[in-house]
Amino acid sequence: MARKALLWLAVGVPLVAALIVGVGWFAFVPGIKEPPYRQAAAWGGKGIGPGQFNEPTGVAVAGEEVFVADARNARIQVFDLEGKFKRQFGNKGKAPGELGRPMNLTIAKGVLYIADYWNDRVEVFSVDGTHQRTIGRPGSGSGEFNAPGGVAVAPNGDLYVADFYNQRVQHLNSEGVFVKQWGTTEKVGIWGGEFNYPTDLALSADGTLYVADGYNDRVQVFGPDGRYLRRWGGPFGMNIHGPFNGWFTTVTAIAVERGGSIFVSDFYNGRVQKFSSDGSFLTAFGSSPTAGTGLTHPMGIAVSDDGAMFVTDVKPHRVTKWTKP
């Protein structure tokens, strides 16, 4: 009997453990359901000239134009869909209409909204570069910001802002007046509706709000009525990072395409992941970069009307374009 017990300990226990790990792997690491996107173009390089960047962050697409937040050059550059430089605007400074460190971008009804991380506000421009207004000011009160990372705009003009250091998402009306918030100001949390440095957000056509919960390595979802719905990213969406399908290691941006699929920028894993609206993993692309291709530190993401993906890559100081195979 003792010998059988020892045999069980030596053989049976490891087998059971392996079975548990295997079941857990299939439960928490989904398979690829769609082929990855392929890289179609890339442009940029470090510098201050037209078409060069110093840490590009946000990106947005309007019609036939791509808008890029050139963060450390404190400007917005505009390109056609193949990367040909067209124009630029923005000056470094703190006065209204000037930029500190522009982050993620959103375009709604011909208007460009810029989350200005260093100036603690949202700057609003027409797409031709004309400054329209400034929303918010530094602070932790209602309608104030501490390093906003991203902004989303509803059809009625309401704004949703990822308020990075304040650990919250704020909802403002079209005039910039505070409506409500999710998360507790300046308090990090890992449960549903709590945040750990939110970086970006996006709205679907039905008003569902998707939030890139940066250092919690997950996406959180809120209904059109503001109710918390679900989260995903690693086991249970509970701040467990990793390189596997459906897992993240710092989420920096999020975008919704017309069909409802969700794209998430997975910064330290060097890739963009695609999900269905319910959080089911579909595919990933960009990792394992080689010279001139792939992604190293993807930051901003945007989807054009034809489904092409545009991704800013911080350290190579460039923008890449990706298309369906």
C-alpha cells in the first residue's frame, strides 16, 4: 500500500496537475478565430520635420485623412491614407489652443478632440487646424483633469474622458459641464467600475462605452445607461497580465469599427488584438517585429471607413497601416 501511495504521488499528482493546467489554458487562452491583419504601409522616423515624429501617440481617421498626435513635438500632423504628408498644426505651450503632450484623438462631425496629457485638458480643433475651444482645467474636481489620456464623443456631443491620474472616467455634456463619473477619484481599484490608470475609451453605435483600463491590463464595458456590464483581459479581468491571446500587458488605446468589433492596443506585448463586442478574442497582429515591419510599442489605433487599421508605434517613431488579408 505504501508503495502504491508513493507511486500515486510520483505519477498521479503531476498528471492531475498537468490536466488542471491544460484545462485552465484552454479556458483562459482562446484560439485564433480570424487570420491576422497584414502590414500595408509604414511612415515616419524620429525628427522634427514634416512626416517625422517624436513619440507619436494618438491617431484618428476622417474620410481620406489620417491625423497623428506627434506628442513630444506638440503638434498634430495630417496625412493621406497612404502616409503622404499634407499639413500640420499646433504649437507647444499652455495658452488655449496650444499643446503640451497630445495623446489619443477622436474626430466627430468634422471636429478633432485632443486629450492633452500635460496641460490637463481637452483641446478642440476643426479638422483644418482652427482652434475652437478648450475644455477642462487641472485638478481633481468635477470637470477637472489630471493627465487625460483619451476622449470619446457621443452623437449628441457629450464627451467621455479617460482621466488618467484621477483614476476615473468623466462624462461631460456638449458644453463641457460635468454629468457623472465612473471610478473613485485618485483611488486605484481592480473590481468592476474601478480603474488603474485608464488610458482611452471608445463608443459603439449603440452607445456602449469601452474603456482601456491601462494598468489593470483589461477592457471594461458600460451600457448606454452607464451601468457596468463586463470586463475582459486575462483570467477574470483582474489585473493579471501576460502575452497570451486575450491577455494584455498595459492597454493604451481602444477603437470600435463599424461592424462592432473592438481593437485594443497591447503596448508591452507589441501588438493589437481584435475582439467581438462581447469580449471574445478574434485575432492579433503586429508582434515579432523585424526590420521595417511589425510593432514594438503600439500606442494609438484608429479604423478607417474601409476597415484599414492605423497604429502609432512610439519608439520607432512611426505610423503603420494594416489591412485584412
